[in-house]
Amino acid sequence: MSSENHLITDTLISTQASMAEKDGAVTAATSEEHAMTRRERKKLSTKKALVEAALELISKKGLHHVTIEDIAEAADVSNRTFFNYFPSKEDVFCGDIYDLGSAIASYITSAPGKATPFELLSESILERVMSGNKIHEDNRHILRSKIAVIHEEPQLLMAFSAASVKAEKMVYAALVDRFLFNQENNHERQIYLASLVTATFAAMRSVMMLWVTWQDSPPIEYMLKQALGYLSGGFSVNIIDQNTPTGK
């Protein structure tokens, strides 16, 4: 096995070991956390109803012909309840990516130890996906519908791009605070962190797109670990079979 292959394998093994420890911590959740489960289930159910109502209405009528009042009525909740979950119609489709950036930034800020920026970013992503807020199989059809509507509505596509940029900026700022607290003028290291965040978020979006669209995709945790492993090796390993036809 080549040194590059060893690098990717070692990274994946290290990441899996780290996440195994975190899984143990989740299993040991306190009774107080369990007591919140019913309330959290109700909140998730209401949020899902709002998302499904927005998807159905906007896919049929278009974004500009659907009001917040329409969405709330279809979900059988008040307008006030809608605003408890989403600041706007656009956030029904784009809020998840912003929330993800916020969660990753918080993890980076509070995580103990001396991990490298890439290790910390990878751990934070996997922790988010494998935690209680992970994306479940029964939500795949919702994500697929979200993506379809986003690509049909230019305003939503712009809002999604803006939310992605905000999320990346939050994560970048958290990394700078942690690793460059007295080196704000170190351009080389800032470029490194900015490139790391942009590449990692791009990999996440690619994995999410494949996971949503493939009918027989592997678990998303596995797919993310693969993508992060390729990033760690700088894509220096060609995993494409050299015997595979490549065209002319």
C-alpha cells in the first residue's frame, strides 16, 4: 500500500476512533436530557409540518405567490408559531446550512485538546451529523424536494448561497480565534484556514447532494468520512481504476 493510501486510512481510523468515544458519551446521556425528548419531538414535528407545507405550496404556486400566512394555515399553526421557527420563507429552505455553521463554530470554540484545524473541523462535522440532530433516512424525501425547489427559484438559490457564505464565515472566524489569536496579520495561515473551510464545506455539499439523490447510497456518516479522508490526503491518491474506460 502506498504512503498516500496509508495517510487516508490512518485518518479515517483516527476519526472513527474519536467518534466512537463520542458515541459512548451520547449513550450516557442524563435523565434530564431524556425528559426533554417529548418536547423536542413536538418541536421537530411542528417544524417538519411547516417545511412540508412550504414545499407543497411553493412547488405548486412559486415562491412569490405563497405567503407566510398560507404556509402557517396549511401547517395548522399560527403566524407567530411560524416565526418561532423561521425568520422568513427563504429560511425554510436555507436555515439548515446556517444552523450547521453555527453548530460547527460552537464545537470548534469549546472542544478541548490540541487537534489540528483539519482534525477539529472534521470532528465537528461528524459530531453534528452523528448527534441527536443528525439527518434521518425518513427526511431524505424532504431534502430532495428542498433541493428541487431551490434550483427552480432564483431567489432561493441566492438565499442558499448567502447562507452558505455566512456559515463558512462563522466557522472561519472560530478557527481564527482558536488558532491565530495573536497572528491576525499572518496572511499565509489565514489563507490556509480560509481554503480549508471552503474546501470542506464544498465537500459536505457534494456528499449531501449525492446522499439525497442516490436511491441506494451508503450512510451519510460513511460518505462524509470518505470525503474528509480524500481531503486529508490532498486527493493525491487516484482511486479510479486505471482499467476503467475513460473515453477517447
